Amino acid sequence: MNQALPTAQDFIEATQHVENGPLGLDHMAGLRGAAEPQTMNFTFEYQGFVFAVRADAKEQRTNMTFNANLGSLPFTAEDPVARANAMTVLSAASRALGGRVKMTRRQRIVLTEDIVIDEPLTPILLMSRAARLLLRAKPYLELLSDYIRPPKST
């Protein structure tokens, strides 16, 4: 009973009937090997945090940018303990993730990741890079959610 796993193309074909396929992957078939630059934008939610992704593809090169607004740092007057703990988590996350977690001047915590890969854009590449980022960030996202609230998605 050795059953073959579905391929990325099987996944795309299975979602053809969906008007807006999951994560916009219904557009992936047109991106592979395209001579002109192609762009795909989509969002997804993970543990209450909304991630925005932009993937640009041209021939054998893929550029991906992941961005997430993780919330606002509490003011000292609101909750000095939560602010101090969030700053500790933010510092550890920034060190562990190579400076990808930062605080803006307006006290918003953001996660960014820019990836350039010398491979064509495929659903497998896109999903594996998203999963890799989330696996590295997960412990810090869980800790941060104890001290800050993710912004409400609209």
C-alpha cells in the first residue's frame, strides 16, 4: 500500500475550482519559468499574527519578502512589567533571528525577512521558506504574545 504523495501540480489542479485559491497558489503554474518578471502578493495568519508576503520571479531567480506587524510595545505607564518582558523577548528574538525582529520609532514590533534564491518560484519553494521562517520565529512569537497583542487584522 505504497501511495504516492500529491505533487504541487496536483495541489494546484485540485484548487482550480476555488475562486481565490489557498494563499494565491492557483497563480503558481503561470509563474514557473516566466521570461518576464512575475509578482505574487498574499497574506496569511499564524498564531494571530498576519504576515504579508511578496514573491517576485524572473527566470531562475526568486525574491521573497515576508513582513509582519507583531503589535505595539506596551507603554511603561500601562504595564511596566509587560514592557520589560517584551523588550527582553524582542532582544533575544533579534539576536536569534539575525536582526529580523525590530522595533519602529512608533514602538511597533515588526518581523521582516528578505530572501533571494537562485531557483524558480514554485509552491514548494514558497511554502518551505515560509515554514522555515515560522519555525525559527515560533518560540519568540509565543513569548511575545504573552506580553503584547497582535494587531487586529482587517
